[in-house]
Amino acid sequence: MNLSMRLALLSLAWVMVGLGIAGIFLPLLPTTPFLLLAVWLFSHSSPRLAKWLMDHPLLGPPLRDWREEGAISRRAKITAILLMSLALVYLWVAFEPPAIALLAIAGIMFTCGAFIVSRPEPPNK
């Protein structure tokens, strides 16, 4: 891989890490998908950084659970559903969007929530 492509992948990986970390605090940004993408980008540009992210004490466990088992912890499921619900209520109350927009957003959130809830939980290690 040439240097410019490697630098582009590394830069994009760091953007994904930043978005993933922001997603810890912002309910509409999903943390794990951004971090999974960051691991993929790092694995193609810097295996050392991919290993660092997978071994990170805070960010690594959910990544390993997803990669190894396709699993999401019960705590993460509850947090995700709660924050999506609160975001939908906030949107409804604060912005009073048209009913069709609110229903579309609720449908998207419901679909995402159903996917999250349907994932297995990681085995206790």
C-alpha cells in the first residue's frame, strides 16, 4: 500500500475513533459501529493501532464481543434503548416536527432498537 493511501486510511480511522468517543456522550451517534469501522481502517493501515483499539480497556470489550459473538451487553442494550427513547421524546417536545417526520424517525429508531435487542448477550468470561 502506498504512503498516501495509508495516511488517508489512518486519518479516516482517527475520525471514526473521534466519532465513536463522541457517541459515548451523544445519544444519536452510535459508538460501536464507528469503532468497528476504525478497527477495520486501522487493520488495513496500522495493525499496531488496530490491536491497541481492540485491547483498549474501555473501548475494546464491546468490539471484541461484537467481533467474536455478534453480541451486545445487556447494559449497552438498555442504555441504547433508553437514550433513543429520550431523544425521540426530546425531538417531539422541543421541535414539534410534522407527524409524518416524527413517525418516520420513530420507525427508524424502533427498527434500530429491535435489531439491538435481538442480538445475543456476550457470554460471561
